[in-house]
Amino acid sequence: MHRRAVHRRSATYPPVQLTLVVLAASASACQAASAEYFADTDQPRADDASGAALHDTTIELPASLRGVPTGERAPTGAPVVVACGTCHNGEPGALPAQASEVAGPHTGLVVQHGGNTCGSCHDPNRRDRLRLADGQQLELTEAMQLCSQCHGTQRRDYDHGAHGGMAGHWDLARGPRTRNHCIHCHDPHVPAYPRVLPAAPPRDRFFGAGAGHE
């Protein structure tokens, strides 16, 4: 009696279908890696089962949000500023319509921020305060909230670590983190980042050091 051999064929894919399967798997892996890399580590991660306490994230506050810089430094090395309330003690009144109208320590101020004027951000009734679009007053030290009402995309990227400089740890379970403030890089009156050239031209292995691009 002869037994008939049964051969089981393994599943095969045509070349095009196989390529699509590999690309789909790669995309899923990249998406998962990106989600973990850009995760907001200000919150405990789902895989952190140790229950370790998270360190703080500190946003450095520029001296110009505490007052007008004098160019001098205290014995501690901190910049010396004159508080805005020294001159602006709550006097009401219309704000200048153009930057050329300001005087005193603000003489020479340039404003190139879309169609905004002084009153778009500064409160006319408290010149040492900022004002949101809904009329809410803010301390100067809360300027990031004011920036965020128009620059929401940049704030989203900032919160996830993809915009703005930082130092320290991505994983707050390992150590603290320090973040830059918006105006460390962007002048609030002229926020567009200026175009810059590299400090040195790229090194070319064929033409030698210092040979830049045409």
C-alpha cells in the first residue's frame, strides 16, 4: 500500500506585495519609535513601573522680563535690571501707535511683528503688564502664555521637545531638565529668526579645507 506524500506549501508573496509588507512594517516601527522619542516626559511614562519620583523641568526666565536691562551685573553675576514699575506705576492712557513714538529707555525700538502694535500685547491701563486677546492681564514673566495664543503650533512642538533648546535629561526619572524661554531666541518685537551663515565653510575632501560651495 502506497502512502501519498502531502506537501504543504508555505505562503509566498509576489515581489511587489512583499515590498509593501516590508514598508508597512518599517513605517509602524518608525511611528512607534517617534511616539516614544517625542513623548512628553513631563508626565510619567507608561512603562515606568518603578514609581520613581520625576525631576523638575525649569524654564529659564530672561532678565528682560523682569525689567529693563542696564548692562550692569550684580556681584553674583546676575544682570541688573530696572523694574518696569519704576516708571510705569499704573498710569492709564493710550499706548503709542508706532514704535517711533516711544521715548526714554525705549528710544529706537523697532517693531516688526506682523500687523501688531504696542497695544496688541501691552495693557494700556497697566503698562508693566501684558494683555491677552480676551483682555486678561498677565505679568511680564508670563509672556510665554501670550506668545502661545498666536503661535500655537510652535508651543505644541515646544511642549514635546521639538522646538526650543533644552539641557538635561529627556527622561525626568533620571534627572532634571532646563528649557529656554521663547525670547531667548526670538526678539518679541522682531520675532523672525535672522538668516545666518555657518561660522566656517564645509570641508571638502577633494578641494581641501576652506573650499566652500559656490
